[in-house]
Amino acid sequence: MSLKNFIDTLLNVWVFAFIGILVWLYFKREPEGNETESQKSVGDN
Amino acid sequence: MFKNPLLLIALTLTGLIAIWGIIDTAGLAQFSSTITGVLFTSRAWFIMLSVSLLLILCIWLAISPYGKIKLGKNDDEPEFSTVSWLTMLFAAGMGVGLLFWGTAEPLSHFNVIRNYTDTFRAAEHALFITNFHWGLHAWAIYAVTGLVMAYFSFRKGYPILVSSPMKAVFGQRTWTRSVGWLSDLLAIYAIAIGIGGSIAMGVFQIQSGVESLLGLHNSGLWLAGVIFAVLCLSYILPLTVDLSKGMATLSNTAMAIAGGLLIFVLLTGPTYYIMSAITGSIGDYFARVVPHGFKTYTFFDEKVTNWFQSWTLTFMVWWLAWAPFVGVFIARISKGRTIREYIIGVILVPTFFSIFWFGVFSSVGFYGVLKLDAPILEVLKTNINDTTFFVLRHLPLSTLTIIATVLAAFLFVVTSVVSASFVLSMFASGGDLNPPTRTKLIWGAILGALGLVMILSNSIDAVKSIIGLAALPFIFIVLLVAVCLLKALKSEVV
């Protein structure tokens, strides 16, 4: 594998990992209370 | 100021880039070109996929029930009338870029594409590609960034920062604090380099206009230096006093001049030809725009892939560089609007305006090349900065229109630097809406130094690659905050 190919692979593996993290973050269940009282949706008032 | 590590690191980082560029301009340009070349080759698919997904996200949000959600409290009303709001959106998107590229960009594409197809198809496709670069995809990048900022600021009560969505959705954790901090830093870095590029482009444009007016040829760096000095002097005062209303007036004046220029060229140029081209380009654009967003020219020769990298990919990362800056501006003027109104206003209206703008300026250029055999393509090769003025010189009242173009370019650059200094100071001070004057002045100086670096490079291609280097990491941040928005919307009752 040439250096050029190796760098290309690394750069793309980073992108694949990033996409994986995004998908995981989207579906991850968040514990209640991430928002402080003052920062809850002001539209709910 | 010295108790704020983000500000110190951001100033040091951008300051070092400026010093490097001033000491060794060619070295920085070469370094940027090599790195962006590698990144563009490896990640072209990711950039195009990302910007296409951002556009699809915008369309989906506009038509989904989430479109009814207000950017603010449920009883908040928009601060500005719809007409004022749309005018201000124009002002955000209408920068010195449109003045610079109006004729030059479509003709540059034409010059490449005509080697692969018939002349008339090449002209049509060149105009389509230009509209693609300045249209829905560009505005989708701005729209998502601004939407995230407006939603988390006006509806959730967080400061207008790139890091706010992460802290709002995932809580105050080590990773949200560190990734958020890095995101704010990358936003500052991208804005600073992007504005530096606009200063350089503005100076190149003004320089060509002054050369045209005074009958100078190849005035070189001395005239660019004089123009740069006048620009710097012009934005120092607005940075020291609160001139928000005055700046709005200057920005509106620049818009009015550009609008007047557009109508003048439409009426004094070949009007039937221009209107026919615009009508054709509207149909062509909307028929092909979404599939074209996924096009990566994989199976084409090296000349085409180089062209794709130096235009399409560069423009997409250019919009990314400007996204935090324009996003803040759009967010601030959109409080009280629904997501649906916001998206329709932000992505559709400026796109139509761009189609009209490029339709007018490109058609005049194509008319000259295809019907009159005018040597515009030669001008494009020898001095791309002069393309707009070459066209204006062949229309009536050319002295007046060239002065108007120079003045509009000057005003666009001054208002951009003043606004960017404010946004940079605000980001670096944790969202403070009244950042200290000293911080704004320091940012003004850094932006000036970065502009000087790009002027010294004396090449629009070098400017493009330096901006690419700064903006590429920001694509990850835009996608991350978009996920934060989607996650937050899930908890909304619609």
C-alpha cells in the first residue's frame, strides 16, 4: 500500500467513524434533566 | 481578556497563520494547496453527500410538522417585516463575491466545458454549475447553521454559540465541554480565514476597477497596498463606536448599488437574450439541482476532477467557512419566525436572486463571446479580476458603473469586516452580545493581517486553497449540531 493510499484510507476511516458516532448520538437515550430549569424550552411557557 | 483561554488560543492561532503568510506567502499557499488537494481527493464524496443531506434536511423540516415550531417563545412575533427580513437576507448573501464572480465564474466553466461538448450546451451547463454553486446547497449550509443557533438561543435560552447545541442536548459533560470548545475555536478560525479571503477578493476587485478608471495596467502590489490601507482605516472607526444602525445603512447602500447595477446591465445589455437565458436557467436548475448535488465526477479525466475540486468543492467549503458568521446574522434577524417560514425565506429567496444575478451578468458575457466574438475569455485568462469591468466598459455610462462597482465592493468589505469582528469577539467571549471594543479592534487587526496575506499571494487560487484549509474541519461541526437539532426536535410537541 502506497503512502497516498494509506493517508486516503486513514482520512476515510475517520469519516466512517464520525458518521457512526453521529448515528449513535442520535439514537442514544439521554437521561432526564440535561437542561437546567432556566434553559428548558421557553416555548413551553 | 487574558483570563479567556479560547480568545487567547484563537488569537494566537489566527495570528500565527497571518505571520506565516506575511513572511512566506508562497510557502503558506503551497502548503494549503497540498493539504486541501489531499483532503478534496479523499473526502469529495463526503463533502457533496453532506451538503446534499443538509439540503434534504431543510426541505424535510419545512414540510414536516416541525415546520410549525417557532424560533422563540410560542407567542413571539417576528422583529422585522417579511420584506425587511428578506432584504437583510439578500445583504447577508450578497457579498463582494457576486460582484467578483458575476461574469467571471460562468465563463470560466464555459472555458473548460466547451472542450467536452457543443458550445451552446457548454454555455447552458456553465450557467447551471454557477447557479448550483450559489444556490440551494450554499443556502442550506447557512440555513442549518443559523437554524441551530436561532433554535437553541431563542427557544432554549442558550447563548448564540456553536457549542450551545451540544451542551443543551447532551448536558454539561467532559466531552460536550471539550468538543464544544473546539467547535467554537474552529468556527472562529473558519470565520477569520473566510473574511480574510473576502478582503483580498474585494481589494483585487477594487484594484481592477481603479486601474480601469485611471487607465493603469498591472499596477502590482503598490495599488493593492494603498486600497488595503484605505480599507483598514475605514473599518477602524466603526469598530470603536456603536454604529449598528450606520452599518445597516452602509450595507443597504451597497445592496442598493448592486441592485441598481443589476437593473442597469439588464436594460442596457441584450435584454431579450438575458431574460431568455434566465428563464431557461430556472427550469434547468430546478430540474437537475438535487441529483447534481451527489455528482462527484469520479470517472472523468484529471482536468475535470481538478476543475471540480477547484470550483465545486472549494465553493462548498467556502460556504462552510462563512456559515458560522452568516448563521449568527440570519439567526439574529429570524427570531419569532416559524421553522417553515425561516427555511423558505433563507434557502429559496436568495437562490432566486442569485439565479437572476448570474443570469444577467453571465448572459452579457456569453453574448459577447458567442455573438460578438469579444475577447472576454482572453481577459479571463490574463486578469480574472478585470472580467466584470471589461463587460461594463462595453456598456453605456461605463465610468459611472465602474465607480458604482468599486464603491459597492468597498462597502461590502468594510461592513463584512466590522460585522465579523463583532461575531468573532462574541464567540470568543462566550456569547457576550456587547464584547469589549479592545477585543473587536484586535480581531479587526487580525482580519486585516489575514487579508494582507491573501493579497500578497496575489492569486485568487491561493486565496481559495487557504480558505479551504480553514473551513474543511467545520463540516464535521455542522453535521454534529444538525444531529443535536434533530434530537432536540424529537422532544417538541407538534
